[in-house]
Amino acid sequence: MSKELVFGHQNPDTDAIVAAKAFSYLQNKLGYDTEAVALGNPNPETNFVLNYFDEPTPRVIKTASNEVDSVMLVDHNEFQQSVSDIKDVTITHVVDHHRISNFQTEQPLFYRAEPLGCCSTVIVKMFDENKIEIPAQLAGLMLSAIISDTLLLKSPTTTDQDKIAVKTLAEIADIDYEKYGIEMLKAGTNVAAKSDQELIDSDAKSFTMGGKSVRIDQINVVDFEDIDNRKDDIKNAMTKEAADKNYDLFLVLVTNVLNSDSKLLAVGEPLDAVEKAFNAKFANDTMPLPGVVSRKKQVVPPLTDALS
Ligand code: MN
Ligand code: MN
């Protein structure tokens, strides 16, 4: 069997990196020959996690077809979020927890999607189903991915299965997950260390909604002031990036991870559709979104509706 690469989405978050490592480990136990790689460098939160558990940083690839014929996707399926030459390789497996969009294959494949809070939770279930033990170090990584995706089990995307997985993994890794989780989330919020360009790019994803090209970034903070002070510069960077990359609409969701509230910054058109989506108004270019923390569940669906 020839080697396959396993990877999460571009601009990887902790789940994209960890789910690739976990799924690669599981598949190798089941007889495949895989390597977990990444489509970008880990963000500060993920670096904290990799350091904490003494886990090597994955190799970053730009293209896949130069080294393998087939690949396995985790934590994404939409082609515009995947490797640039995704159409030149065969997708043999997908394990994901997002909507399915802009995805098609020529060959039959293994596809598992569950509406859970984290892709790593789906993989925890697959370890269990296959009676493969999760090593302590990998349990720590997967625990971190679930904490990251669910904001310590507070996001509305959180399911009972995520909660069970966190407890199981915390036991295997022997970690006080609440204490560790706050430390980890804070490690990912150091916005002062990032340029405006880094801020608007590092957790951004592209979507097609009602024929519009929509870019949505999320910035985690522990204090909105960190962003308020730089709002004009950030908006200038968003305007320039939207022009360069032909985005109709560029949204940045600024999320306070300590109290689970967000503010939305937007440039482009149509802004009235954004106001309609959230039933709220922009004031000083900012829309308060109390209780909104999930791009996937609380931003993409209403925006898709409003733009369709
Ligand atoms: Mn992700
Ligand atoms: Mn995820």
C-alpha cells in the first residue's frame, strides 16, 4: 500500500493539526502507511499545546501530488480550504464535523461526518470502535483540540459526546482539564504579538454563499480592548486583503474566550445582509454579538441564509 498524507485545513487550528496526528496514528495501527502533515504553521495556541506535550511540529506542505497519489482529510472537506492541488490527488478518507460543501470525488471513499464539537471527538470514538488504545501524549493533544474547538465546552457546538471525550482523555493524560484549558486558551490570545495582517489571516476560512466569496476570520481575545485600540488598522488590512483576493465580504469575529461574547468587524458588501443575518446593526463599524462564539454554528448558517 502506498503512503498517504493526512491533513486538516489551511490556516490550521489546534484541531486541524491534532486530528491529523490522531487519525494518522489510528490508520497506521489499522495497517495504512500515513504521515500527518499540515497546510500551514501552527498558531500560538497550537504551539503551546505541542510544547506542553513535547510533540513535534508537523511538516508543512504546499502541494500533495508531488509526493503521494492519495490523501486523507480531517477537520474540513471544502476544496477551497484544502491543499491547493486537491483535485490532482485521490481522497480516500474524510473525517469531519463541518457542513459538506464544494466537495466531490471520482472514486468511492470512506467519509465520516458527525455534528460534534470537534473532529478529534469523532476520532476518539473511532479509537474506541476499533479497540485501539489512545497513548497518554496523544490523549493530551486530543483533549486540547476539543477544548480549543468548544472553548472549554462552552460553545453551543458542544455535545454530550465532546464532554464524555474530554473526561476520558483527561483521565488518560492525567490532566486537570479546566485549569489546563484556561492556560491553553490564554496562550492563543496574545494579539499584541501579531501584525494586523497576521490577525486577519491566521484563523480565516473562505466560503461561497449565494454566489458571494466570503472570508471569515476569528480572533480570540481575553479583553476586547486589545482589538478596539487597533480597529482602524485592522479594517484597513481587511479592505486591502479583500481587494487583493477578490472577497466580496470580509468578516472578523472577535471572541472573548473568557466570557463567550463576540464583536463583528466587516468590510465589503452586502453589509445589510450581515445585519439581517444577525438581526443587529453596525455601530462604529462594529456589531456586538453577545453569546456568539461559533463561526460554524452561529455565523455561517445565518449568513448563508441571508445571502442566498
Ligand atoms: Mn478547525
Ligand atoms: Mn474542528
